[in-house]
Amino acid sequence: MNMTSEELAWSKVLQDEQQQRDGNAPDFSKMWAAAAAEARPQRKLAIPVAVASAAIVAAITIGLLLANQQSYVDMDALMSSTSWSAPSDSLLPTHQIDIYREVPRLIESTEPLEGALL
């Protein structure tokens, strides 16, 4: 394949740029040491930040607990103004049966000594 002079010039420019970018790989031990040195200050900063955030959470929790101790309802007034009635009174108002104390007598379909009717 024949390349024009312009294509050859572009090929040369691209090869030169690629060679500059590739270069030599840096030494692994130097890169590891640089990464370790960069990571160390972050660890030292994490402990005070964690302690400060725990202190803030504790202060907010204590503040909320102290604020919730106030009662806006007078319990004596509430208990004296409320009344309770059995559920049967509201569920069966026409019959007035207390289903907790009165068990209705079931009419047997057969005589007790004769056995069940099948």
C-alpha cells in the first residue's frame, strides 16, 4: 500500500507521540512508597473525625432524650375524663349481652345419651 507524503508525515507524528507517552515504566518500589506516603495522612485524620462525629451523635441523642421527658398531657385529667365500655355493648347494643360473662346455651339436636346426629 502506497502512502502519500501527508499520510507519512501524520504517521511519523503519531509514532513520535506514542513513543513519548509510552516512555519507560516507573520503578514499582518508588510508586508503592509514594502511594503509601500519600495514604498515611488520611488514616491519621480518620480517627479524630470518627471521634468528633461520635461525640456529636451522643450530644444530639442526649439532647433529644432530655427534650422528650416533658409531658404535654396531664395523665390524671385524661384518666378522669375517659370511660370504657365492653366491646359487646357497642357490638350488640340491642341485645345487651355480655359475651364475656354469659355463654348462651346451645340447643342440642339430639338427646344427650343417643349420640350425635349425622
